[in-house]
Amino acid sequence: MLERTSTTERYTRGFAAAVVAVATLILAANAGPARAAEPAQEQHRAQQAHVSTLRGGPAVVEMPVR
């Protein structure tokens, strides 16, 4: 015959399940694709395009690739 579980045991199991669920969501949110080999160059292009549009210039700025 099954024994009745105590209230403390049920709350402990529920709390443990909640901690595991939150940890899983945090790990899943931090998982993502790998970064590009040279992210600084792409960031520089994006910043230059943004500054150019703020000054009324063209929306796309062509930068020479080294």
C-alpha cells in the first residue's frame, strides 16, 4: 500500500523542480550560435553605417576589406 507523503517532502520536491526549471531556462537562453571569426570588423561596419545615417548620409557605407 502507498504511504502518504509529508507536506514538507512535497514542498521540497516542488522547490527542487522549480530550481531545475529555472536553471534550464537560463542555460537555454545563454546558448546561441558561435561568434564570427572577426566580430570587431563587423561591429565597426555597423557603427559606421549608423553614424552615416544619423548625419543624413547613405544608409550603407562601403568599407574596404583588408
